[in-house]
Amino acid sequence: MLRVISGPPSDRRQSDARAGDRALALSVSRGERAAIAALTRRCLPVVHSIARRMIKDSSEAEDIAQETFVKVWRAIDRYDADRARLETWVARIATNLCLDRLRKRREATLGEDAPERADTAPRADALLAAGGSAARVRAAVQALPDRQRLALELCSFQDRTNIEAAEILGVSVEAVESLLARARRTLRKELLEESRDLIDGLSGAHGGEG
Amino acid sequence: MMGQDRFGALCDAYGSDIDRWPEAERQAAHAFAEAKPLIAQPRLEAARALDEALSSAVIEPASEALYQRIVAEGIRVRTPQRPTWAAAAAAVMLTLGLGAGWVAAPVAETPADDVYASAFGAFDSADALSLEEDV
């Protein structure tokens, strides 16, 4: 018997994935406990990582994660699987909440005319205060401008594709590439060119991969 | 074939692992790295050093307690209809019951009294009969 194949395998996989997302969202909207648990289990890692990377305080980051899911539970009826994967949609909500929180914090500190933080190198005092190697790397990443930090988190730490990162950040793929390049250039300058000892120590700790 | 500038730009943005670069450009990037190793390898090595440094800055996973709180909130938010409808149904039934009871009360009073009276009446009659037999 002949089987009609409607498209290339990747298209079918994507179609199946979106159908799965649609079904999960529908189950959540009906209040099915297993579906609510499954969506949380699936999306919490990306939400928590975004919040933790963007918001330094861990309890505040957890608040953002919870707030993200409250919005998800309330808006799940409006989720459109044809527009975005479920994780991308949820991550976008988390991203917007984080950026909004950071913007409001800056406005409260500096006044309403305060611009987004300039694309500058991590502050030397932050790196010095961080102490050990891993802490210094975290401090250097933390000191990056918000969108660079987000792009780095999504593409370098979470293995999201540039397309997914673009959807989550609400920018073009080219913009994601630019954010990543600027972030890595800054980090390379701060962590490698000015701190050669740091990378030697970390290479030893990671088995000195060649 | 991919050019040197594009290879360098991708390396600067996505790091040393070509398999994590944008899917559409991976094949060309691998081809460039094989064809021009003297150009490609130093770029990849420099990127690898930063990748290794960044590997120490991974975020710790979310706690199980946070997961449980979020699930509990999800259940609370997505299943409010049941208690609401149950409460509404109970209120409707109570209202109907009270209304029906109020309307039907005068009608029901007589048969209830009859039953009450007949029950005791029968008992009284039996007593009377037994009394008569005793007599």
C-alpha cells in the first residue's frame, strides 16, 4: 500500500511537535493536573534560567518564574501553536517580565529618562569582588547588557537555535548574532586577554580539552 | 563556499562547536574548516577557550519546591470552575428548595398532620382494643 508523504521529515517532525504543543495547551486549559505538571516540568528550566541570569537575586528570580507561569495559566487559551513552540512562547513571557522588571528598577533608581545600560565592559570592581574563577565568569556575564546576556543564555547555555532566540527576544536572527558577538567579544577581553591565569585554571578544571 | 569573514563572524557569535552554529551554515562551515585549517583552527581554538570559561557559569536547576508551587498555582488558576459551579448549583438548589418549601408548606401540612395523627391514632386504637380485650 502506498503511503502519501506530505513533506520532508523535518517538516513532519515540526508539524508533529506543534500538534503536541497544541494538545498539551488544550489539556492545560481544561485544568488537567497531569498536563499542568508536564508543562511546568518542560518549561520551568528555561524560565528559571532566564530569570536567574537576568535577575541577580535568587528569590526575586523565583518570583519572576512564578509570575511567568501565572501569566501562562491565565493566557493558555490564547496560545497559538502555529506561531511558536510552547517553550518559546513561555520563554518570551519570562523574558518580557525580566526586561520590564529591570527597566522599572532603573527608572526608579535613575529617573524616567535613564537609558538602557550602555554596551560597556564588565566593571572591574564587580570582577574583583567576585573572587574565584567561576564567580568571576558569572560576574562578567552578569555585567553584560541585558539583551546580550539573554542572547548568550539562550544560545550558549541552553543550546537554543538562533531562530528560537530571535523569537524569544523579539528581534531578528541577525540581531541575535550581533548580540552574541558583542557579548563574547566583551567576555573574551575581560576574561581571557586580561586574565590569562583564569583560563589556565579553568582549562585544568575541565580536563584541558584541546 | 563560505568565506573567511563569515566563518570568523560565526565563530565569534556561536563559539567553537560548528555543530551548534545555525543549521543552514554548518555544512559550509565544516567544509571551510577542512579546506582552510590554518585559518579556521586558530579561530576555533580562541573560541573554545571562551566556551570553557563560560561552562563554569551555568545556572543551577530550579528547586523542586518552586516546581511544586507553580503546579499548585496552575491547578488553582485553571480549575476555578468546579467550586464556582458547585457553589452556584448549591445556591440555586437551596433557593429552589426554600421557595418550594414555602409554597408547598400549607399543602403539605395537612397530610403530614394526618400521617402523624393516624400513626398515633392507630396506636391509640390498638391500645383501646387491647384495653377492651383486657376488660
